[in-house]
Amino acid sequence: MSYGEIVARLIRDFGEPVRLERDGAVSGEGRAIFRPILEEKDQFVPTRLGIRRRERVLCLGGLELPFGGEAGQTVLRRGPEAYDVVNLREVTVGQEPVYWRAVLELRDEEERL
């Protein structure tokens, strides 16, 4: 079993269902594993509606997710939560693509209106 197959199995078995959207339209569905990113920077930031918590997570997504494109153009939905893609890259071993690694920031839906 290759490294890519092992990672795909882990994401399939332990990942959560997610949906990707671009311009409000669903572009694909799959599974992903989420881990919080603990930063030393202040997590509370001012917005036009007051202060809110800036929450970032690391997402390890299966290759079936059509991330593609550039960070900032895609929204990832996990249940009722929506995340903006801040940073994205495809992780490879040699020439074999293995998984997507994305840094996501929790979207404040009210602020985006």
C-alpha cells in the first residue's frame, strides 16, 4: 500500500463531509480532516460590526475535492460553518498527489452581507 493510499484511507475513515463552493455554486463534495491552528497572535479582531474571534483551522482534504484555483476564491462548508480558503497547496510524494492542505478561516456570514 502506498503512502497516498494510506492517507486517502485516513481521510475517508476519519474525515468529515464537506462541500466546496465557488460564486455560490457547489463545485464538489468530499471528506476532510480538521485541526485547530493555535496562534500566539490576538484572536479577537475588530470588524465593522464589532469585535469577533478569528478562528483558523488546518484542513487535510481528499483529492476528490476540486480545490484548484487560487486561495480566496473558494468557500468550504462543514455543516452550518463556512470557511474562507486562506492558503492552499497540493501535497505530493515524488510525482504522486496525496492530499490537499489548506488553511481556512471561519467566515462570519453576517459580516459578508
